[in-house]
Amino acid sequence: MSITLSSLRTSVRQRADMEFSQFVTDTELDSYINNSYKELYDLVTSRFEDYYSSQLLFTVSSGSTQSLPTDFYKLRGIDKMLGGTDNFEPLTKWNFGE
């Protein structure tokens, strides 16, 4: 099932009984719809951590930074490879203040 932005606008206006009103412009309504979608995405990925999960493997051989993909959303964990084998150890979580 595919829902378009236009059909969402229409549905919102119908529910608010504002079908023939431009009190809220299409641009403003689009902003509300997009912000709501982002909040829903945050809720789904916070409640069900593995729902949109994917794995990214990379090696940092020099320096202390690694570029992330442009569609990167949320880090779930980092593993450290020990001794060049397939033996991985998860790094412990830490708070930003630490």
C-alpha cells in the first residue's frame, strides 16, 4: 500500500474538518507531516532496536576517525577485533560526559 503526501494532506484536512480552508498552508502541513514521520521513526527504532538494523564493517588502521555513510542514523554498538582473527569483543557503552 502506497500513501502519497497529497493523500495525507487530504486526510489531515478531512479529520480537522478543514477541507476547503487554507488556514494551514500545504507547505506548513507538509512540515507537520514530515516531522511526525521522523518522530514515529525515532519511536520505532528506540522501541524495537533491531527493526531497521544493518551492519557496517570497516577498519581504522591509522588516525582516530572513520567516515560514516550519509544515511547513517543510530549506532547500536562497536566491536573490536582482537589479534587479527575472527575474535571480536564488544566495546562497553559509555555516557557522553565520560
